[in-house]
Amino acid sequence: MKGRSRMLRVDARLIVGAGLILASIAGVWFVVDAADRSSPVFVASSTLSVGDTIAEGDLSVAHVRLDAADARYLSSLPEDGLVVTRTIFEGELVPRSAVKAGARVPVSAVVLDSGTRLPGSVEPGSLVDVWAAEQREDGSFAPPVVLVGGASVVEVLEQQSLVTAGGGETVEVLVPTGAVALLLAAVAGDSAISIVAAG
């Protein structure tokens, strides 16, 4: 009888101890789970330009704490993809305001020779303003005006042979289709073209 009573006491202690351990584990899990309020959102795997149609292969998923701001960022993608309406840089969380479903963004790629060199910060995906100074009959130039604001850079041509005589650079930019004729007329009229980083 004494041996059986001792076994019952030992078993009771084991059960109580195991219960306390399980309760402790459950409590820690509950605290950690409650503290983790991160949300899965899409991040651009590479720079996305205006007019690009993005699919899941262009994105990666990051878990970040955004609190009430998580509704501002993209966390799901429709089957037919989305169209970029403003440049999204590599590593940037994808804002919902920068994409649109079924959008047709009328942009065209134009290659321009800038009369001035670009700062090192200008790279594919950067936004630039295209300025032009009209050449007068006497050979002088009128004050420059902005022909296109917020154009997206596709490529800055780095080959030394393509550097313009005036010390500028050759740049491929995406511009609204409606501005193409204006740009071509400025180039044909020997206007001085300058590409400047957008503010």
C-alpha cells in the first residue's frame, strides 16, 4: 500500500510539472504571436518602369510591420497582372497607387542627346525633366523651357563613343506618347536639349 501511495504521489508531481511546462510554452507562443503583427507585402525584385505589366515573377514577398498603413501596399496580384503607372525602384514596397489594373499607359521610348552631363544618381528608373532651348535665326538660344516633366529613364548609354560633343550623354527615356512630336520637332530644329534629374 505504501509503495502504491508513493507512486501515485510521484505520478501527480509529474503530471503537474508537465502541465506547468505546457502552460509556459503556450503562454510564450501566445505572447510572440500577439506581438508579431507583420503583414506580407510585395517588393519589386528589379526596377519597374511606367507601362510595364508586372507579374509575380517581378516581385518578392516581405513581412513588415506597417500597422494601419498595410492597406497602402500591394499584397495580392490579379491573374492578368497590373500595369505600372509610376517608376517603382528595386527593393521598394509596391504602393497600390503606383499600379493599375487593365491600365493602358500611353508612353513611348525616345533616345535623346543631353547637352549636359547627368549626375551619378540618375539611373534606369530615375525620373528626369527634359528641357529645350530653341535656337534662334541668329544662332543664339531662347530661354529653356520644360518639354516633358517626370520622364522615366530606360537606359543611360555609357559607351564613350556615344558621349556627345558638348560633354553630355545619350539617354533613352519613356515619355507620354502625346509629347513625342514636340520632342522630335525640338531635335529637328536644333534646339539645345538638356536632361535634368527631376526634383
